[in-house]
Amino acid sequence: MGKTLSMLAVISRNRSTSYYKNLVVVPTSLVGQWKKEIRSKTTLSVYVFHGPRRKKEPAHLSSFDIVLTTYGILRTDFQVLEAYPWDRIVLDESHAIKNLHAVVSKRCRSLNARSRWLLSGTPMVTSINDICSQLAFLGLLTHRGMFRRLVQTNYVRLRYLLKRVMRKRKQRAISLPALREHVVRLPLPEDQKEQYGALHTAALRAG
């Protein structure tokens, strides 16, 4: 979907400002991808605030354009990240904070930032309520009662809101070939066949 590159383009475009520090929070599985994209596609300096050897001094973080960290680290080292005045905070896979009352959601909202961005291809995983916490991070509809009263029960308002905070792509992102199925049957080795037979017999007796 190009979320990472699009965000890096925004960050790079605004690099000339005098005060310019970015905090990017991602799931642990995406740290490597973000680090690779930053270093290969931009000239921005990046520090990965993750792992046992991470330096926990705000002064050290201030020497990089982007500080890359995870939701897990945000839970454990919140005081370090809270102490720094960020120019921009980006939450990738932002549905990670869909629970309004979870610790990580509260800490994301408490961070000091001049601007806030949410990135997610699946902002609503289980229900419309999933976006309530994400909107609260942006400073909109800061509690569930307000969200339920103003948006959740009013389709027109919900559509109006989503059109202004989400980008919808109508075109297909990629072209996939037609699905073809090919079944290959593999015989079980004798020892596995005996084990399977014993388990099957035991299950029939138990059931």
C-alpha cells in the first residue's frame, strides 16, 4: 500500500524546518523494514530505540531525525520518550491502540508532539469502536461516550468523519493471476502412520 514510503516522503519534505524530530512507533516485526526503507530511500538519520543496548537519554535521541521504536518499548520506557518534545509522532499499524483504556493507548496519547499521524491498512479490525482510541490519539472524540453519541449511531456523521481522516483507494493495488489449485497427496511414513492410527483410535474411544 506504500504507507511507509508515503510517510517518509512527508518527513523528508519537511526536513528543512529548524525544529525537526520524529518518533515512529511500530510493531516489533516491522522495525527491520522501517530501518531498511529509511536508510535506502532517504538521507534521514535514524536511531532504533529497541533492544537491550538502547540508550535511554533524551539528549541522545535528539541527535537523530527519526527515532524508531515499538509499542512494547513504549510501555517499558515511556518516561524517556515522554520527556522529549517531538515534532511528529507516527503510529504504524495504528489499530494496535484500538483499546481506548489499554496502557499503550494511554501512553501514546500522553506523548508530547506538535503533529500526529496514524498509518493502518486495517483501522477497524472488529468493529467501528476500534477507531475511537485512534481518534482520541489525534485529539478528536477523546472518550467513548462522545464517540458513541456523535458518531457510532449516526451513519452520516461517521461517513463524514472517515472521509476526512482516511484515504480510500478505489483502484486495485496489484494484479493477481487466476487461482489454480493443485493437490499433491503424500503418503505417511510407517512410524507416523502408526502414531496417527493410535491417536485416531483413542479419539474414537473417547468420543
